[in-house]
Amino acid sequence: MKKIKGVVAVLLLTAMVVSFAGCGSVKEIAAKDFKSAVKDVLDCDKEDIYENESKDYTTIDYDGEDYDKYHVTFTEYDDEEEAQYSFDSRVMNYKFIKDHDGIEGKLKSTKSYIVMDAEVTSSYDGDSNDRYGGIYFTGTTIITIYTSTGKDKDKDVIDELLEELGLPKPSRA
């Protein structure tokens, strides 16, 4: 009986460790899956998706008729360290703005994403705008998806895109 209890305890502990290890993580998303989800949710053509290759990374941007409402970018770096540095820089920027009272609303960050529903005031020029969405990091990829309109219908579109991609949604303020 002691052996059975010991085995059960080890199995439960292992299950807890595995479930906690996944907290705050983002699943890998292939470029083709990203483009497919953007086409479906934003109802656009392949001409509305712009691809740019540079020396260190490849970027896919939504450039359709609603590009001023929806900021949707997929960046795949050649180097994992460069991707990590880029993500960490973005997170530090938002945390700096929040620490200096430049964010009103909800902001949540983990080791692999930052999501928000907030009014963000730039520390550079003092301009402010709404942000609903997030920045997601996994391996060599950073995905940025947000709307800056503040309208519920545009937030619903962002939620649909995030759900289609299996990415965490922000809590609404």
C-alpha cells in the first residue's frame, strides 16, 4: 500500500510540475498558419499581407484596408537570442511607461507575452492611444496583434484572431 501511495504522489507531483511549466507560455505558430488566420479573420486577400526579408529576420505585416485599425505583425528572427532581446526590449518599454504613470488600464506580462487593454501615453512625445491586444514570443518568433481604436467591435476582431491562433487574450478594462 505504501508503494502505491508513493507512486500516486510522484505522478501527482509530476503532473503539477508539467502543468505549471506551461503557464505563461506561447505555442509555436508557423508563418503559413499566421497568414491563414489573418486572411480568415480580417477577411483580406494575399495582396493585403506584406512580406519583407532582411538580413536578420523576416516580417509579415497586415497591410489591408483596415491597417490603421489593426496592427498585426509576425517577425521570425534568424537567431533566438536576437528574438529574445527584441521581445525583452518591448516588455521593458511597456513596464517603463507603466512605472511612469503612462499606462491606464490592464497590463499583464509573462516570460513569453504581454497583453493589455489600456490607454498608453508615449514617454517620447506624450501622445496617447488605446491598446488592446498583445506581443507574443516563442523561440525565434514575435507576434504583435492589437487595435488602437478603443472600440469594442475592433477588440472583438482582435479576440477572434487571438483565439484562431491560440494566443492569450487580454482582460478587458
